[in-house]
Amino acid sequence: MSTAELAWFKSSYSGTQGDDCVEVAVTEQAIFVRDSKDMTRPHVAVGREGWSRFMGFVAEE
């Protein structure tokens, strides 16, 4: 599956003024993250287990 085929959605943590736009797409294998202001930059793909650990860490902060 190419990233163009992914169902991207704006993160709830993105700013409402259109300035901090992070988009996320979820598949069975990975979580994809990209900067919606500059889609020419590469996206980041993280495995589900790594994403869960990351979110657990963020939730503690």
C-alpha cells in the first residue's frame, strides 16, 4: 500500500489555526505520521508496539 492510498487524518493535538498540522494513518502493521504542511518530506512509520510504548510515555508527561 502506498502512502497516497492511506486514510490520513489530522491529529487531535494539531493546532486549530492550521499551523501545527500532524496527520496520522493507521494500518494493521504500522502507524504513519506526516507533516501536512510539507508533504514532500518523508513520513515516519512506527510499528504498533513501538507506537503503544510512545503513547504510554507521552500520557505520563
